[in-house]
Amino acid sequence: MNFLKKIRLPALTLSAKITVTVTLYLALALTMLTGMIVHLQKQTFSIKARESAATAIAELSTALFNKWRPQAPVARNVRALSAYGDLRRMVFENDFLAYIVFQDSKGEVRYIAKSLPEYVWMMRHTSFDPYTRRLLAMSGSAKRTLSSYPEGAVTEYISSVKGPSKEPLGEVRAGISEKRVSAAAGQLSMMTMLKIAAVNLLALVFVALVVFSLASAIERRLYGMHRRARQMLDSGEPRSDADNVLVHLTREFDELENLVTSLKSKFIELAITISHEFRSPLQAIEGYADFLRKGCAGPVTPLQDKYLKIIGENAERFQGFIDNVMDLVRLGGGGLALHPAAFKAADVVSRAQELFAKQAAENNIRLKTVEPDPGLQAYGDSSRIYQILVNLLANALKFTPPQGTIEIGFAGNNSAVEFFVSDTGPGIPPEAMGKLFSEFYQVPGAQPVRGYKGLGIGLALCKKLIQAQGGAIRAESEPGKGTSVYFTLPSKPRMK
């Protein structure tokens, strides 16, 4: 296909170039297919000729078996065979047969069922070479090739014939004219090629129209992208030559990629700066709220203690939000360090359960663990797995009503460990499941039973933390019956 690469079509548009290239490839494929069809057709003719020779030999052999009597005069036997109408009709209707004859055991031609004048010398050629004689002696049949100019080659099929008493009568020889077979095959092949060429031409025109239509639509879209990319970069007008739209588009995508990389870097810097600037005031707010609640600045009334507690909780909540945002930023920029190692799944689950045990009891929620194998080990960053379980438990506590149940646990084997957090909350609508782990996504209409509605960062962070450790996360939910979140980690390091 290298010759196609050397074709230069500077005057054509992108859609025209695509159309010409596809059409050329299709034309080449159809030409090769046509050649294969013609070749198979010629082979079919050869098989048909061979089968016709076998049929003629079988018919003449049957006639000899029924009509030829070695003790009778030859003239009588010939008359008996000549009256065999089915045989004569069959052999004369066979255009491929140059001759079919019977020669007796002495090698004399005794009966000619059919012969063409130009092949008489072959028909009279009765001497067999030693190889042919051995084949006749062993298997009773043989094949040989005779040829002369200008008649061409004749493939002769020979079969031994026996009489009713198993006595040998001689041989039947049928000659197939290769010239006639080739002529008939060539004539049919030419007709076939003309028909296929007409169909191919219609197919190429149809395909060219379809490809040109699709390529034009693609070209318009590419030019639209080119125009929008140019406007995004410098508000300039794009070049109007559609022939080079891919070159321009590639260059503009490179510029956009550089721009996105630069913006991403600046965003990370901004996020780090904001985190640093907010962290100190928040720590001060939490510290002073705790300082006041302990009565270090004087007695505190129950109402004041309530308000100070709310201040401290919101400062802590905001601090957690900043930490989650920073983790997302670091994950996106590849700057979050993970320290995978083998750890006991039960240890991490127990730590997370203990963190929320008091809060669950205060809200009349049953919090229980499921640990089928306390010694089961997982492979990952245990501190990040703990962070994921804390996020999932915090969500479950927000939406589980009093008298509800939250389960946290794991199950697994020697290849993988699956952690889960399940609740009996209001559940999630099916249409929201596909977006559940998207950044800043909140389920429409979902209102927490307690606490504040989040910003849609927790689940997105959980997903990225799991994927960064070679695991997967999924959720199952049924409205009115609760939600279960599962995530899987390998039990051992994966082989690289």
C-alpha cells in the first residue's frame, strides 16, 4: 500500500482526500475479490470437466458390461453399442469431451463413442507408458496428459472394463480438451467479470457518496473545533483553508494542553495557599471555642456552651472540607504520596467503628461490625483506607434515622478483600447512581437527618483514593431501604 502514501492531492479538501483514499482502497479490495471469484470459477470448470469424464467412462463401461461379448463378432458388438441411445446423447452433449473410445485387451480400438477430428491421432494413440500400465494393473484407473500443436493438451482418463464373468474386456479412454475447458471458462469468466465490474462500479459510487457525506460532516465539525479553539486561545479568526484544518487543530490542541497544564499548576498553587491561609484561623477558632467551653475565661452557661460547641463543630467541618479538597488536588496532580503495605482489615474497621460508636449511640442508631475472618489481610495505604471508611460512615450517620442500623465490615479471600458500609437510610434514586462518585455532585432532594449537607467531595475522594491503590468502588441502593457502598483492595501486591 506504499503507493497510496506517495499520492499527493494538494488541491483537494480533507473530505475529498478521505473519499479518494477510501474509494481507492475499496476498489483494490474489490479487484482482488473479483480475481479470487474468477479463479474459483476456473477451478470449478476443471472439476466439472473431470466429473464429466468420469460420468462418460461409467456410462460406456456399463454399456460394455451389458452389450459387449468377446466371443461375438466385433461388428455385432459395435452395432449393439451404437443402438445405446442414452450413451451417444450423453457423450455428444458433453462439450469438453474430445473423444471417448473403447480398446480391447490387445490394444485395438474397437468402439468410438465420440471423437473430434482434430484429436483423432490422440484417440488412435494406444500405447501406454510403464507408469500408466502399473496404475491400471494396481487400481484399474489412470490419468495421463497428451498434447500437440495447435490442438493443445488433452487430459486422458483411463479405466479398465470387465465383463459379466469378470473377464477383462479392455480399457475405456476419455479425453478432455483443456483448450475447450479454458475457452468455456474464459468466456464465462469474462461475463462474470463484466457483471461484477458493473456491481463494483455501483458500489464504489454509492460508497464514495456516503464517505464524502460523512467526511464533509466530520470536516465541518473539525473546522468548528478549530474556530472555537482559536477563539479560546486569542479570540483571533481561524484560517479558512479547510485543507490544513487538521494541522491547525493539532497546533491549537497543543496550545490548549499547555494552557490547561499552566492553569492546573496555578490552581494547585492557589489551593495550597488557600489551605494554608484558612488552616491557621480555623485552628484558632477551634482552640478558643474549646478554651471558652472549659471555663478558662469564666463561667459558661449551658446555652453559651451549646453555641460554642456549634462553632467548634463547624470549624472542624470546614477544616475537613479543606483537607478533602487538598487531597483531591494532590491526587489530580500526582502529588499525594501513598504508602501501601499489608495490614489487617479488622484493625482499620475497628478503628473507624470506635470513632463513631458514641455518636451513633447518642442518636439511637445501631452500629455493628461484620468481621468473618479477623486475621484477613489487605494490601494498601491503611491510613487512607481508614479515611475512606470515616467518610462513608459520616455519610451513613447523616442519613440514617433513629432506630436505624449501620453495618461496617469486610469479606474476602487470598486474592482480594471487599470492605463495605451499609445503612438503612432513605436510599438513592436509580437516576442518581451514575453520578454518585462525581466531584461536587449532590443527590437532588436528599436532606440529611442530622448535620449539614456536604459539598459532594467525600465520595469522589474515596473513589480516587481507591483507584490510586488499584482497587474499585461501587454502590448499591434501593429507595426507602438504604444504601451500601463497597470497595475492593488486593490481598497482596500485584506482580508488575
